[in-house]
Amino acid sequence: MFENSKRKMAEAGRFMPGGASSNFRLGMQPTPLVIERGEGPYLIDADGNRLIDYYLGMGPMILGHSPPAVIEAVRRQLEKGILFAGQTEVEFEAAQLFCSIVPCAERVRFTGSGSESVQAAVRLARAATGRSVILKFEGHYHGWLDNILWSTAPPLDCAGPAGRPSKVIGSAGQDPRTGETIEVLGWNDLEAVRARLAQGDVAGLIMEPAMCNSSAIAPRPSYLEGVRQACTKAATVLIFDEVITGFRLAAGGAQALFGVTPDLAVFGKALANGFPVGAIAGRADLMDLFVTGGVMHGGTYNSHPVGMAATVATLNELKKGEVYRRIARSGRRLMDGLTGLLAERQIAARCQGFPGIFHLSLGSTEPVETYRDVLTRDRAAYGRLTAAMVEHGVRALERGAWFLSGEHDDAVIDRTLEIAEAALAGR
């Protein structure tokens, strides 16, 4: 069924490590796929298989794979040119639109990726406070660079006690000295945050406002509000990493959904529906340090005109609200349907999260409340389930995340549940 993908991956391995340009695209079963094209909620691979897609490019494709408004906007921009090393009207339009939607955005700068945006936010926090310590949380991913790739996916035998997580390096070849100014806590533990910030030496606290990299875990009641208050009291810059949650949980991101406004926030993925656009936004006094405070930030491809055209088209579609109404309906139906199918077969499972991104795990019906809960679930069994489903025509991430777009309509959800039932039955 996937022989052409297997062959093409093997051939590409002669020129590219593993046949791919990102480690996150490797290791899928029965093979990493080679994709020919996308249409709405579907992907067509090198073998001609038509797959209902819940990867959605690892999250960006909130309008689906072929949204006419985005494609037309990009086409019109390409006719004007590609790259100018100057500003464009479409960049200004994107910035004004962004700031009108996102609560924290008194200012915004566009970047080439979420990882780059994180680096800019960390630099601003240190410049604004004169401090060096950055506080992050176990299981939260903020990009692959040395200074932030700490305790993103630590194995339990290295993670230390839950109340005092060990700081675990994320990659071979990573400079261990970059961890000297990083500290790690367990997320959703407000008292631990308050105690650490009270020492008065933390420049910035960075977190996913809803934990969606390792699972789909909502903040506990009053947690975000408490962290906001603690950061304000300690004069620590609060940074929300909304690369996943931004424009996916709501038009204004998790900060709009939960009603808590950070000092800075970083964005990517759904911001431009698949085009490589990131952003950093926040308080004017912090953002203006790029101009008045000697904080260096640059990038040849930042605010690329084609990406800006895609951003404007995407945000204009999202701010109408209909996409979120469709996702809410379809996402809840799918979550309830999967839960019901697994319960009928007496398979212990937990489906939780948000309509636009939820997490499915096997091995327990108990809520997933921490990163460590994820590691106790039956990941091998879940991997077998996703492998069986892709054989039937549904592509879902092996780490448990399911992304939905506005193109996943009732018929697509019905078909997904039929395929899930067949996969569970071993047909």
C-alpha cells in the first residue's frame, strides 16, 4: 500500500539524512509518507492513497490543504515580486490585522518560525529585566535550539522527582553550558511557580498556555491567573508560547480563550495556514526595545511578502468565526465517537483536549494532567492503532495529537469513525 513511499524514502536517503529535512517526520509506521498533494482534509501520497489527514502539517492547516482565499492571495502577491529587502503594504496590513485580534499584541514582528520567535522573546525578557534566568516547564517544547531544548521529552528514569524535575538535555551535541540559565518546573503547579519567582532573579517565564506539545492539557482553574499575578509581582516577563494554540484554540489564541494576557507571546503554524510565518507580539514597551533598547533581531525572510499575503488571507477567514464553529462541532463529534468506540470494546482510553487539537491515549481512562501521565500510557498499543488506521485511510499522529480543520465536515468525521471501528476490529 505504501511501497512507493518506502522506495522514495530509501532513494532520498542517499542525499538527505534519513530522507527527510526534519527529525519529526521520521519514525512513522509503516513508513514515513511521501505526499503528492493535498485537497481539503485529504492527502494523496506517492502510491495514490487518499488519506483523511489529522496531522495537518503538524498543526498549521486550519483552513485545510487547499483554501481558495489563501491560494488566490499568494498568487496575486507572486505576480508583484518575491522578496525586496524592504517593507510592503501587505506586511503592514497583516500587522494591523494581527494586533486587532490578539489581546497582548500592542506591537508585532513577523519571523520565519516559532523557534526564531522564542529566541527573540527570551532576548527581550533578559534585556528588559537585566536578569538571565529563564523558567520553563517539563514537557513544553519551544524549539530545537540549544538554549531552550531542555526537558522537552525527558524519559522518566532521568526526569527526577515530580516536585523537583531534573533538567534534562535534549540532544546529542547540545552545548550543556546553555542550560546554566534555564530552570525547569512541573507545569500546573502554581505554588512551585510562586516560590521560584519570589527569589526575584527570573527574567522570563515561558510556557504553553495549554499544554499541547506532549498532550492536550488545559490549565487548572486559576493557574494562568496565578502565574500572571506572580510574574507581575516579581517583575518577570510572562511569555506564552502559542505556536500551537495561537489561532487554533480561538482567533486570539489561548490567551483570548482563557482571558489571561501575557507580556509577550510567540506564534506560528496556523497563523498563515502552512506558509512559514512566525510572530512575536506583546507590550509596546518590551517590543520597542528592538528599536530603542539595543536588542538585535533580524532575518532575511522575516515578513516575506508571500507569507504576509497568506497571513492576511488566513486571519481574515478566521476572524469571521465560522471556521471555529465548524471545528467545534466536528471535533466534539470525533472525540465522542472515538471514546465510544473504545469503550464498546472495553479498551481503556482517554480522549481529552480541545475540538481543534485533542489527545487520544490508551492504557487508562484517568485524565492526563501532567507530562509524566503521558509516559505511563500504552504508547506501543496506540502506535499499532494509528498504523492500522493509516492502512484504512486515516492519518493520525503517533504521539496522540489530532488536529482538525474547517474542512473536516460531518461526512469526513463519519468516515473516520468507520475506519477507526474497522481498525479496532482488525478488519
